[in-house]
Amino acid sequence: MDIRLVKGSDYNAISPLINEWWGGRQMSDMLPKLFFVHFNETSYTAEINGEIVGFLIGFLSQSHSDEAYIHFVGVHPGYRKNNIGKKLYNEFFNVVKENGRNIVRCVTSPVNKVSIAYHIKMGFEIEEGNKEVDGVSVFANYDGPNQDRVLFAKKLD
Amino acid sequence: MDIRLVKGSDYNAISPLINEWWGGRQMSDMLPKLFFVHFNETSYTAEINGEIVGFLIGFLSQSHSDEAYIHFVGVHPGYRKNNIGKKLYNEFFNVVKENGRNIVRCVTSPVNKVSIAYHIKMGFEIEEGNKEVDGVSVFANYDGPNQDRVLFAKKLD
């Protein structure tokens, strides 16, 4: 597997994959091309035999000088259980540390139990919100009306 | 009118306004809260008597050290023709220059004729794309399949 920085031209390949990998949920609007143009030295793709099987889109926070944020991570459904996600996260953690930062944040929906379990396994902690959903602390209406979110933070060593 | 930097808490007020100000188009997914958390020293709201009547969400490009990008601008439909947009853009241009940068980029849909005319009036130039729509040069499928975009750039003095 090759992990490398994303290029602007990867967007044409990745954008149509998103709704497919997310089982038909309309997700591609959440990933406009700007992330591939303006944050491409902290975003990665994973390829196997030239096929994109995963990607991670992240950035260094402009407002918080010790933080970085992961906006979007996707892994091809046919290639899960191959540690692709783990390798992408670790690549991101390394670039964050190289930039002298030690906190990584990300956000997910309370319905996404797989994502919640995955982030806990990867060493993220759930931030204390203002509501509980199925035993998980969430921030009500975080991403707009009825868009509750689970907020994660991981401190890098 | 007061123009000030956005705060995280403005998101709760602004997010529900977006679809309303855009005449019912589903736009709010394009503005997740992360922009109010991680780019809030280059993003502004305009208020009249404590009511939010406009906002501009922008950032300094992480990948291109001489560039900045405007992601989203909205003005209350009842307060147009009041130069609110112009004041928000000028505030952003100033912060970009203060950060030693001199190119501002943004992107719009070819259907949004008002936005195209507005950016030209504000001194933006349209970048040469690979397709023409109603006499305007566009980048085909720029933001995903069937999502053509007009790309603008403005050089600051």
C-alpha cells in the first residue's frame, strides 16, 4: 500500500467514491474541492495497485496553534480490516507533530457507532457535551438544527 | 452596522439562516461548524441592532502562502444594496494583507449570475477554465460530477 499526499487531481477520483463508500448517504457536499487545493500537505490518500482505497483530509487549525483537525476519512468498503485507516491517521499524527502541534480533533455523528468505536480505539477521548445519546456524550445541534455531534480529541505524545 | 470576527457561538444563529437566505436551496451542509472554530480570525459577521445581517467565512490558504480563500458569504435578503457584502470583503482583504498575502480566491456556480456579476464588480477576475456556460469560462465538474464552477482570483494592491 502506498500512502502519499493528495493532489488536486485526486478530487475527480475521490468525490464520486464518497456517496458510494458511505452506502448511498449524500456526503459529497461535505467535501468540496477546496480541501484538495488549500490543505493538501496535511491530507493523504492510500493506494493499492494504483487504485485509491482510502483518504484522510485534515488541516492545521488556523485559530488554535497547538491543534489540528481531521475533516473527513474514508476507506473503501472492500478493503476494511487492512489497517488502512490506522496508517492514514498515523501519517496525519506525524505531520501534526512535525508542525509542533499536539492535539488532534475530529467530529462524528452519534448514529455512526462504528466511527465512535474506531476513534476510541485510536486513542481519542470523547469531550463532555450537553446531551447523551445511547450512553455517549454529544453536543446537541452542533452542526446545525438536529445535527448533534460527538466531539473527539487526542493528545499526541 | 458593526462588523466583527465570528465566534463559535454565532454558528447557532447563522446556520439556520443559510437555507433561508439562499431561497430554500439546501446549502447549510456546505458550512459545517469547523469554519467557526478553526478559522475564526479571518471570518466576519455584520450586525445591525444586534441582528446578524451578513457574514463572510474565509481562511488563509495552508498550502499557498501568498493566497487566501473565501468559502462562504451571505447577506440577509432584506438588507441587500447596503454595501454589507462590500464591507465584509474589504475587512477580509485587510486581514489578508496584514498576513502578508496578496491573492484572494473564491468559487461560485455558473447558475449564480448575481454572484458572478458581484465578484467582477469587486475586482475579481475569472480564471480560464475548460468549458463555457452562457459566455462565462468555467471548470467542468470542479466540485464533483455535474458541479461546474466559476473560479475567481483577485490580486490585492
